[in-house]
Amino acid sequence: MAKLIIPRRKHSITFASLVIVALISVSGVSFAGNAAIKSGPPEFPQADSDKALVYFVNDFSRGDAHVYVDSAPLGYVPRAAYTAAMLEPGVRLIWGTADAKWYDFRPGSVHLLRLVKVSGRSRVWVADNPGAVRGLVSRKKLAHVTTSKQGLAQLQAKAGNKYKSAIKRAEGELVLPYQKGFYALDLERNKSTSAKVSQ
């Protein structure tokens, strides 16, 4: 009976191919691959009088974040990155990696939400002075990201029935994205300064 001999080199190539396929499969679940696409220079869209411009900044968190607005995925925000979105005004549910909260967005308004770890695994999008976004991006060297169609499809698949659960977790609590008396960090001098309200 003839003995089948597999050349060692060919076997190692097959094994390497399997490893690459496995890594691609794993990366499709995480933020690797092409889910979050980093752009070149920072981008700061112009505000729209009919919509709310919202910046989602992940500068403090050690992990990556995924964001949903109501039942639809907005995208991924990896560590040391930010994204900007034009949202329909009104009361919207923001959830995903961060705790589910209700936000009231007005037409023509600009908001800066930063991901902050509260306790344990709990993270929240905390409102900051939207006028500080350029300085924040520049000083912390944050990358602007968008999410690919494939990444959005992944998030949509992950959502499943979690939207209903997110509504229950939010418990009707309304978070004002920006309010008078909010103190923002002066990034240049590391001093706390009062932020002006634009209504």
C-alpha cells in the first residue's frame, strides 16, 4: 500500500493560511479589520440648522466603544479616536458600550460627548464643552474614524433584541447634553474654567 507523503513546506503554508483565516475571523468581531476606518487629518463638519451635530470622543477609555442611536448602529469609536454624526433632533437613546441614556438634541446644536469610566465596567457618555473639541483632538492626537458598511452590518447583527433591553435600562432618565454651570477642563493650563452655553 502506497504511503501518502505531504511535503513539510506545503503543510506549513496550509497551516499559516489557516492561522490567517482564523485571525481575520476574530478581527471581524473586534475593531480590527476594516470596521473602523481612520481618516487622515481631523474632520470637523459644519453644523446643520435642521440637525444636531454630535462628537463622540473616546479619549479616556482603555477599550474600544460601539455606539447605537435608538435602534440603529452609529459605529465604532476605538480608543484615542472620535467620530462626528449629524443626528435628527429630539430625544434619542444613546447606548452600546456605554450605559443607555436619553439625550435631548436640539436642531442646529453642537454637542461633545466623551466616554468616561464610572465604576467597575460601567461607562457613560459625559457632556463636555463642544467648543473644546478642536483643542481636545489636537492635544490628545485623536484620530477621526468612520465605520465601514461591513462594520455597521456587524453592529446591526450584534444588536439583536438588545434595543428593548437598552430602553428598560435607561429608565426614562434624561441626560442634558450641555447645560449652564457645566465645567470643562482647560486642556492648555489644566485648570477648570466655566464653559459658555450656546442655546
